[in-house]
Amino acid sequence: RGVRFAAARALRDVAKTGATPETAVLLLSRLASEGDPAVASRLAFALSRFGGDGADTSIASLHETRTVALLSALDRGDMTGLAYKQTLAAVAEMGLGEEAFYPYLGLNELARDQAVNRLAEEIRRLLHKAGADTDAPSVNAAVDGYTQGSYSDAVRDLARLSALHTTPEGENAFQAAAVLGAMARRRRQDTDEPHPEELLLALLLAKAALTDGK
């Protein structure tokens, strides 16, 4: 296990500067076959960091493949506790800025409820600005789903926002919309309810996709 941890850390360190498409494909294979969830979460983090400044730009074409692989790792039955949080943070980095999601992972229930309502209101304002007020009911449905514990339905409600197909400007906004779409598609095949933190991530992704790219 120690050797595999060291290898995962090494891959993380070269992810932004020395990564190649071939290395990314190798890491995809390692992540799929890794039996230890703690090591898998480290591999997931390394995979999410591929393609930054100095890396081979063709890695960007693997964005969807990497996102799906990370979501598959998140769905492992033994992916719990810290390993789950690290893997979910890796998914977040595919559509948000680095470490943008970490502050949300440690929220207690009350703070999480407040964050959900605040983000939902921010999304409604963005929809109004984009002339997409007809999408507001989907945001309301997502909040209702969260309140009722139907997190998978809430994620799908957000992914249905028609503005996600017309408003995103810039690569970051498009990637945020793509990750949200992948989360919603994956949840149609998942019988277990995701953790409430995944709805927080979905809200952040929707907000990022609807925010003017600058």
C-alpha cells in the first residue's frame, strides 16, 4: 500500500507540468483496477489535476473520460469517509477552480442548508440575467428535492436547466456544465442516494456554468 501511495503522489506532482495523454490513460487504468479506496482517492486526485499549465494540451480531449472515471470511483461501495471526500473533491476540480469545493466538504447540516439556499438564489439571479426565468422552477425543484433527501432527483433537476445549453461562455463554464451533466447521467443508473454534498457540488457547477466567462 505504501508503494502505491507513493506512486499516486508522484503522479499528482507531475500532473500539471509533465503529464502526457499516455500517462493519463495509464492512470485511468490504475484507478479502475485499484482495490484500496484510500489509494484510489489519491489516484483520483492526481487524475483531476492533469492538463494544467505546461501539460500536453491534447489531454483536454480526455476531460469527459476522466470525469466519468472519477464518478465511477466515487460510486464504489467502499468509498467512504475521507476517501469519499477526496474523490468528490477530485470530481469538483474537473469543473471548478482548484480547491474551490473544499470549504463545502466540512459544513455541518445547518451551514449546508444555508449554502444550498444561498447558491440556489444566486443561480436564480443568473438565470434572470440570462433571460431564462423559465428555468427557475427547476432550481426550486432541486431545493425541494434536497430538503426531502432526494439528492439524485435534485441533481437531475439542475442538469435540466435549458440555460446550461445556451449561456456558458468560455472553457471553464463549458466544463462545469459538462461535469454537471455527467453527474446527472450517472445518477440515472445509481440506485443509492448520493451524499448531500453532491447536491452542493451540482449547485456550484450550475453557478459556474451560468457565470459570464472572464
